[in-house]
Amino acid sequence: MEFVRFETYRPIERPTYQQELDEVVQQVADRTRGSVERQKAGRAVRTAHGKTYGLVKATVTVSELEGPYAQGIFAEPVTYDAVVRYSNGLGHLRADSLLGAACGMGIKMFGVPGTSLLADEPEATTFDLNLINNKVFFANTAYDYMVIEELFSELPDALVNPARRKSWMGEFLTRRGTLETADEWLWDELFAMLSFTRVQRQNLLSYTYNSMGAFRYGDHVAKLRTVPVTPVDHLEVDVQADGEAFRNTLVAETAERDHAFELQVQLNTDLTRMPVDNTSVEWPEQLSPWVGVARIDIPRQDIGGADNLTAADGTSITPWRVREDHRPIGEIQRVREEVYRRSSVERHRLNGQPRVEPRSSAELLS
């Protein structure tokens, strides 16, 4: 099997990109500031992944790998201290019955050598992975992100309301009327968005979580995912009976037993059928299999206290807190670099939280 070389990927350059990026970054900063009043929580809330479900101590153990998989931080066997943060994908603080099932798994590893790609913290020894419980994403350009981020502030209410549902989808598909013909409409993105409505509510430790875009993987191009390898007893998440069902089932599981995930990589073999700049298209496994490169172990622990949620809320996880061998690629990944950074800066400032990377899981969870 022949894998795509990283140097053969050519990013799409659009003349309006910088202007659109500046606008979306300002929009997210404004919405972050406005969240203090909007969410009624006495603090600023993330415009995405606003509701946190818990922060767990973990370790990430890299396997002994060969060939194209032994690259970057996966080049040699090693074990990293880590934490995992679970959250809901929407930017609201509500009962789980009033939120969807799109959830995130954020992984932060400590003591990783090399220079961080975040310009304002190059010496940070942390390394982050942002993952979601779906195979595709629904935004691919800076302008998409700007319009969709605003539309997503209406979810899930807009899809429940019959009068608003059709007009909301029309605005999404046509990017609020800026795309005039059906050939331009966001069909892939709309189908990707609708796929999130089919995600079942279940224990956060039972999902497979995927990277929202592609990354450099040393000499190649790849996506990442985590696959659970431990059976879950508290699988059912009854959001009608319990408004905090996602958190409570997570707390119950982590208190009773150890859990583990396999971290897997899918290397790109065809930039046409496995596109980098369209995150709304799934990469077929027939073209390239998923291969395990590390194991994530979550030991039995008590995360039931309010201090755990405070620590989780103050934890910053961004796809750009990585090393050059794992650089995010594709326009939406470039958008997320500055959007995540600016959102984090604003939120930490408004909440009086120091924006300093911790040196270990013990420091973060102490």
C-alpha cells in the first residue's frame, strides 16, 4: 500500500481567506464575551463544547511500531502522563435532554519533547488531541465556520421547532443565501451535520471518537481516532430521567473500574477520495485501514466532586498544541488555530483563570 507523502499536499489558497478569518475570530471573541450574560452561569462559556462532563487522569502508552507508523511522537515506545476531558459539542449550559448527543473527547499529554506549534507558548511540553464522536465534520472554510457557528448557537432548538427547521437548513445549505446555485451549496456539510442527529446517547466511555480533520503524520497525512476496548456497565444514558445523565454515568463508570481506548491512525492513500480540505467526507477504510499506535488507560478514580468540573472547565485543549510532525492541515484546521486561541484567551481573562499550561495531571487535578 502506497501512502501519500506530506510534501505532495498543497493547501487551497483563497484571496478572501484572511479577511474571513479575521471576521470569524472577532465573532467568536464577541460571542465568548456575550456568553457571560447569555448562559447565566456567572462566567464565560465556550461557544462550542460549553458543557463539561468531567476530567479524568490517564496514561498514553505508545506501542512499538514499524515503518510509516513509527513517526513523530509515535516513533519510539513511551508512556505519557495525560488527562482526558469529556464535553458536549454545543455551547450551552443546559440539562442533557435539551442538548444533542454530539460529544467530545479531549486528550492532553504531558512531558512531550519538541516545540509546540502555538506561537504564544512554544516551550509548552503538553500535546493535545481534539476528538468528536462522529466520523465527519460540517464546516470546511473560514466563511463556513463564521455562518455555521452562529447558526449552531440556535441548536438543538431550531431542529425541534417545525417552523424554524426548514428555514434553518436552508440557511445552512446556502450559507445564508451567499451561495446562489445548487452546485455551490453545502451538501456534504449538511449531510455531515445531519449525521450528528443520529448519534445515540450512551456512556461517554463507550463511543469511538475521531479527529475533526487531517494532520501531518511525519512523512505522511493521517486522521486519528480512539476506540474503546473496555466493556461499559452503565451504558444507558437516560436524559429524560436525569438532566446530568452523561456526567453521572461517567462518574459511576470511572469509580468502579479501569477503562482503556486504543488510539488508531489512518494514513491517506488518495487525496481525491480521501480529501483533506473537505472534512465532511469520510475516508474509506477500504483505501487505508485503521492501525493502532497507542493505548489510553484510564484508571479507576473518583471524579464526582465539583472541583473536578472546575478543573475541566479551566483546561484548554486545542488541535494546534502539537509538534511539527503532527501539524493540522486543511483550511478549517487553520481556522481553528486562531479561533481556539482567541476564545481561550478571552474566556480565561473573563473568568480570572491563569492561561498557563500545567506540567502534569497531578498539578491539574490537585
